[in-house]
Amino acid sequence: MVRIWHISDTHSYHGLLKVPEGIDIVISSGDCSNYRDPYRNSNEVKDFIAWYASLDIRNKIYVAGNHDTSIEKRLITRSDFSNNGIIYLENESIELEGLKIWGSPFTPSFCDWSFMKAREKLHTLWGTIPDNTDVVVVHGPPKRILDLSYDRQNNLEFCGCQALYKRVTSMKNLKAVLFGHIHNCQDIVNAGTRILTRSDTIYSNGSVVTDGKFGMLSSNGNILEL
């Protein structure tokens, strides 16, 4: 049994998290930062890296999010993570604690942030996920799974990626899909886990903030036992 602590969308409030004990792998699905300006953003990411490195957890994984502009612009590089004992994944796999883990930062295009692709092109990327993957770590959710929010006209919308949904639900031995990106908002709770009918795959939205209420946490992430 491998215990995973999954967090996402800490948006510079990582210091408020309560670090659980007995964790084998901590995984962040991105958006440790806020600023669009990559130079200001880089200071936020460096602060997160220092905190992440200090955790008494032997395995640490980071996948970037759309707010992590300094990572996309390579002001923060892979070595900034690896030199601090953190594994950075960008469209690639690693095996840890007997689990094959694949990670990617990309989400469907929205408001010209980082690591975004047009929805009609994302199926090509998801097609590169190896069939024998145990855990998929992405920034954004699959369509209709813990992804409900309001659009600019204040209408409810499922914001996730349909191509990602098709890919992960076709993978027979997939144990978990970890993501964030779509926070809690108003009366909607997206943070948490879900298992679909006729499947054992765990879907985890690890976002820890609520839209419009930054500065305090609405979740402490999710713990998965695989």
C-alpha cells in the first residue's frame, strides 16, 4: 500500500497546509503561484520549492499549472526542482514505490495563461500516456468529473477536457487521476475524490482554495492509498 498526499492550486498559501504523517509520495498538480508576470511569479515558485523540499516525505512530484508562468518561460527550470529533491514531470513518466506515474501541465486554452493547448489538439498529447500507467497527474480535470464552475455569463459549465476523459476511462488498469485547476466556487464543491460507476479508478481534485476566498484554505488536499 502506497500513501499519496495529493494537493493542487495552493496559489502561494502552501504554508497553511497541515502536513499529514505516514505519506510515501506527495504530489502537486500545479498552480503553486499567482502572478501572470513571470518574474514576479518566479519568486512565488521559489518559495513553494523551498517549502516543498522541507517536507519530511521521501518522494515529491510537481506538475505545473496554468498560473506557473515562470516555469513555462523557463525562469524556473527542471534543475531548480531536482536540486531540491523534487521530481518535475512534463509529458513524461517515472516509476516510484512500484507505481508508474505520468504527468503533464497542459489544459484546454482559456484566457492565454501557461501550458495551454486548443481542445481539439489535446487528444494527441493524451494519446502519449502509456497504457500501463498507474497514476495520471495533470493540472486540469477530465470532463464532468469534479469540474463544475460558472462561465463568464454566470452559467454553470463542466470545464474539464473531454479528450482526457476519453483517454483515462479507456485505460483498464489505471489506479488514479490527480488534478486541480477547477476550485470550489460559491455553492459548488469540486475538491475531493470520486470513483465512477463500473470503474476502480480514483479521481482526485486536490485544489485547496475557493474562488473569491483566497487567503484561507477550503481543503487540505486528498490522501489516497494505492
